[in-house]
Amino acid sequence: MLSAAMLLALYRLAKGPSLPDRIVALDLIASLSIGFTIVFAIYTRQVRYLDIAAIVALVIFIGTVAYATYLKKKYYD
């Protein structure tokens, strides 16, 4: 399931008609990468991978908020 979603997101990233579509696809790819990391952590029973996933999730969130702020200023100012 994660692999199929990753392929669809990569397609949207390559063929996205607009920049916001590509940014959402990139955000989805990053979130799916976190999903892969969590599955790998469960499979290997290594807790340290969960810490990495949490840090990456925070960075992705900050990036998404920054991009949304940029779009808000661009379209409403």
C-alpha cells in the first residue's frame, strides 16, 4: 500500500499542473517515507528509528506551514 501510494505521489510530483500540487505531492512523499521508517522500526524492533521519524515529521510540518504562509502572502497581498 505504501509503495503504491509512493508511486502515485511521484507521478503527481512529476506531472502536477501547478506548484501547490507538486508541494502537496512532496509532502505526501515525505509522510510516506515516515511510514516506511515506522514499518522498518517495527520490523527490526529498533526504537531509534521512531525518533528519526518524529524529527522528520516535525521538519515536514514546519516546511508545510512555511509554504502555506508564502502562498497566503502571494495571493492575498
